[in-house]
Amino acid sequence: MRRVFSFFGEKERFMLALIAPAAITMALFQVVPIVLGANASFRDWNLYDPKKTWVGLKHYIEVITDPAFFGLAIPNTLMFLVASVTLSLVFGLCLALMLNRTFFGQSIVRTVILLPLMVAPVIASIMMRWMFNDQFGIVNVVLEGLGFQPVAWLAYRWTSMMIIVLADVWLWTPWFAVLLLAGLQSLPKEPFEAAAIDAAGPWRVFRSLTLPMLRPVIVVCVVIRSIDAFRVFDQVWVISGGGPARQTEMFSIYAYVEAFQRMNFGKGSAAALVGGLVIVVFGVILYRILDRAVEVSK
């Protein structure tokens, strides 16, 4: 060990000492579980009778050929991803543009807008579930007060999905707003001053200056948030549990149910790894598309 470290200078050894705690923590809580899960995915690993017999690609074939996975869980996940990321980006950009201006009470408004970032996803999901409860939820109380019939929101696929997306958008819009606001404040002032001299309107300034210069920040935000949204679990599990009749089941819910409710840890691990591979491929493709869009805009 001493011979290995002798190849590094004092500065390099100091840098290794700084990153060692984070690297060890990541290895213990991310790399090791992934390796264990990959090993379990190739074995007949039932939690109630862990024989751990090697079965090869059996679980992967079962996952890939299961209509509930690529026919329901993955499409639901992609639909949630597109809806949540798009709405969060649009609302976050609107908030960032508003907060980028000077007005009375600006600091108070910024603080209020950032409040959802301090709320745990589980708490926000419980709040949404109670608000849309079909018997005593505040939403149905308002509808009845306006003369409409109450709605069993969580009894239908699309209304359940709407509530899940709403909870996620409420949680993540401030995140987009903070990052986009930082991007807006880092833009050079000269192009905007020239546009003001040319009497360009607000919409033209936004379309021709603000948006093109902000696109690199938007690309990073969208890619990071898309990868995170693909593995959503908390909101779906708390609000709908994947129901009704698995109609809002995401790939993370599919893997959880297989591993810890049906006690088939091997198939659940295989589903998680297949989903992880889909995330990697989707993330690379999305980044290339968005990066290409930024290059073309330049």
C-alpha cells in the first residue's frame, strides 16, 4: 500500500484523502448493492426460500416478455417523465423570469417559492392524496360548493396520473426556477442593452436572446431531472400504489412489487437492472438530442 501511494505527490495524496470518505460511502451504498442485485438477478432468489440457484437469463426473459413491464410500466414512466419535466420546466422558467426582475418584496416572494423544496416527497404526496380524497377532500368540497358532482379521483387512471404529476410538478418547479434564475443572472448584459436600443419587444428579446443563451442551462436541467424522474417511486406509491389495477404502475413500482411483495428478489433485481439500462440509454439519447439542438441554435 505504501508503495502504491509513493507514486503520488503530497498534493495528490491530500486530494485522495479528501475524496476517500465520499468514494467509500458511494461504494458501500451504491456500487455494492448494484453488484449484489446483479448477482441476485441471475439466481432463483425467493426471499421466503433463498435457494440461490443459478438460472442465467431466466428472470430477464420473464421481465422483457411480461406485458405489464414494457406494455404498461415503462410507457407510464415515460408519460410521467415527459409531463412532469415539461410542466416543471415551463413553470420554473416563468418563475425565474419573474424573479429576475426587481420589485417590492422580491426576497419574500423568492422565499415562498422555494418552500416546496423543503417538503419531503412523501409528505407532499400524502397532502395531495388527502386533498383529492373522494369523500372529504378539499377539492371535492370546492366542486360541490360550485354545484358539480364529486369525483372519485383515484379510481381512474388518468385522474390518478394527473395527481401524481401535479405533486411532482409542485415539488420540482422551484428547483428549475432556482437553476434557471442563476442562469439568467449570469447572461451578459450587452445584447439586452443593444436590443433595448433597437426597441425590440419583450417576446422578441426572450425568443431571440434569452432562450438561445439559456439553452445550455436548460439542457443540463432537463437531462438531470429526466433521469431522476424516470426512477420515481415515492409519489406513485403513496398516492396510488400503482393502481387502480396497475394502471399507474411505474417501473420502480414493478421492481418493488416483484422483489418485496411477491418475494421474488431475483426477478425484482432483473427488472431494476433492465430499467436502469433503459434510463442510461434514454439519458444518452436525450442529452445528444438536446445538445444537438443547442449547437444548431448557435
